[in-house]
Amino acid sequence: MAAGQDAPELRLEFIVRDVARLLRRRFEQQAQELGLSLTRAQSFVLVHVSREPGLSQARLAHLMDVEPIALVRLIDRLEADALLERRLDPRDRRVWRLYLTEKASPALDEVRRISAAITSRALASVSQEDASTLLTVLRQLKTNLSAASPGLTLGSSKGDERALATHDAVKP
């Protein structure tokens, strides 16, 4: 294989990782330029809680794919900044439920504004149809790789080779 060329089976993994890294970097740059004192991870906490008020800490850790102890630190910081509050679940006092405070609304608006600008930049010169297809494919990849999906099988088979050959036609 020529130097500088990825093995076909690694292309998807590397390009998705690179795009995710660039999205994260652009978000953090924009946030800093606008004086938003939230990290991307803290922003994700606010977005998830805004979508599902009363979300448990355990469920949020699962959704964000982070260790509970790392999430506790994020929540502690957001709570100290009066953006989030924990409330004990009235039916199970071992469970903490998360809610946004009124102070979170302007910060969440900024997060959404930054996200929209970055999405617009990322999808510049991409047709509406291709952008829609991209989101559909990414959702399917997420479903395919989720914990609820069947396990992976390792090894090379004719089906794997055909799939790689099909995806080789679309090189990054």
C-alpha cells in the first residue's frame, strides 16, 4: 500500500473521528470568541437536559457515553454556575433528576447559535439532499454500532470485501 493511504477498512473510522475532532475544535473556538464559559461537554449536558427535563444522572451518563464520575464533575460545575439543578426523585431517593435553571436559557441559546453556525459551515457546498442523506446514514451507523445492535464479527468474508469495494468508490 502506498504511503499516506489508509487501509480501506479504516477510512470511515478515521474520517468520522477527524470530522468529530474538527467540529469539537470549531465549537470551542466559537464559544471562546463569544465569551461563553461552557465547555463542549457542559454544553452537551445542557442540551440533553433541555430535551428531557428530569433526566437521571445515570441515563445522561449513558447518553453521553461517559463514566458517571466524569459526569458528576460536569454537573457540579453547571450547578455551581446556577445553570442546572439536581432534585431527588420522589419515588427513589437514590436517583438524582436534572433540571435547567432560568439562567441556563441564554447559555443554551448561545450553544444552539454556535452549533447552527458550525453546521452551516460544515455543510457549505453540500446539497440539501446530500446533507439529509448524510444525517440518515450517520443515524443508521449509530444504530448499527449501539449496544442494542448485534455483536460484531471479526474476520474477512466475501461480504466484507464487497462492502469495502463499494465504499472504496467514495474516497474521502
